[in-house]
Amino acid sequence: MATIRYILRDAFRLLFRHWGLTILTWVTMMAVFLAVGGSFLLTSCAHAVVAKLAGDLTIEAYIAKEFDLEALKPKIEDIPHVKEVTLVTPESALARLKELLGEQAQVVELLGENPLPPSLVLQVDDASNADVVAQTLRSLSEIEDVVYAREAANRLARLNAVIRQLTIGIIAVAIMIGILILFNTVRIAVYSRREELAVMLKVGATPTYVAMPFLLQGVILGGLGGISATLILTRAYTVFVKHINRLLPFLMVPEGGPEIFIRLVLLLVGGGMALGWICSWIATSRHIRDALRPL
């Protein structure tokens, strides 16, 4: 119990002894985690929107009338990357056409016999796989024609890749900045007490006992930065989604909720504390090794 009290006492002494540096580190870490969390949220929004658009992207395969539509469906469902297959009979296709034409639907009746072929509407698991599925369909003898928005599928796939790469880059840069800031902050605290630490080690204190206040200092700073960024981002995300869904309702950006908050806590607060621990250990271990060297 006394050991825990010593560690907590010294950790908070370190924070308040260099209070200006503590505040600067906290604000900077908050900015770093705002960049990380903001990138995470924007990526989640973008992926949700792209997934929604990709889900609406369909491939329509027209079947020759001599083939059985019901018998062909299981064969199409076995094609890799096909998520869902919907049967469209000539009758349902004609009804849909009349609905689209509205008041001009009587023009269709002048054609006499229903000219529309049966078809299958396919949904793929990812827009990037639409080309592969379409080529497989064209190779089947039962398929007369395949129609889909090829350019839209390719653009969605490229958009997904760009978003992923951009997010990884932003997070990597932000983490590097956070490591440098926490490392230097703890190193300054260790340097200011280097003589005291050397004496403690010489009289029998263990390296872990000596290092713990500095490790706790890094954890507190990293955790504070993560908590502050989480609170700001949760509120900002709610307002952002509310305005976007009002201005562009067709995008259907997912609203914030407990799930978003939990993800941010795990990413920012958990990541900040882990980052603070690692940086503090690196900054402290070198000075401890130097102090333990024989004269």
C-alpha cells in the first residue's frame, strides 16, 4: 500500500512540477488524438456510404426464354462474390416498366405480347468484384446479356482504396507525433530527477519501483489527451451527421451512438494510455541503465 501511495504521489508531483509542460503536452496530445479520431470517424462514414452505394449497385443478367429461371438461380448463387440473387419474371418486369412510365404506360400495351425477357438481379459483396462476376455471367450459355454500371463499380472500388490509404497515412503521422511528444515530456522529467534516481537505485530501490511514477505520468497524459479528444469528437460527430443527413439525406450517414463512443474510447483512450506507457518506459529505461552502471 505504501508503494502505491509513493508511486501516485510522485506521479502527480511530476505532473504539477512542470505544469506548463504538462498542459502543453495534454493539449498537443488532444490535437493528435483529434486527428486520429477524426480520421477514424470520417473513414467509418465514408465506408458506410460507399457500402450503401455498393449495396445498391446491381448486375442484371438477361436470360434466354427457353431456360428455366428457377433452375438457373441456384447456379448463379454459387458464383463467388454473389451476395443475393432476385428473380425478375417478364410479367414483373413489365409491371415495373408500366410503373416507371406512369401515364404513358398505355404505349406498352400497343406492343401486344410481352417483349421483356426474364432476368436475374445480382448484388455483389464488394463493388470491386463486379467485373469478375459480370465476366463469369457472360461465359454462361443461358445468359443473353449482362448490364451493370461498370464505371460506377470501378469508381467505388477506387474510392474505397483511396480512403483506406489516406486514413492509414494520417493515423501513422499522428501516432509518430504523439510518440515524440510523450517521449520528450517524460525524458525531461527523468532528467530533472536523474541524481535522485541514481541515489535511490544505489541504496537498493528496484528499477521498476523507480520507473513507475514516470510510467504513470505518461499513462495519465496519454489518457487525458484521449478522453478530451473522445468527448469533443463525440459531440462534433453528432452535429456533423445531423447536418449532413438533413442536407444530403440520400447518403444515409450512420448516426452517432453508444457504439461510436465505445469505439472512440477503445481507440483513443486505450491507445493513448498504451502509447504513454511505452514512451515512458523507453525514456526511463535508458537513464536507469546508466545509473546502474558501476563507477
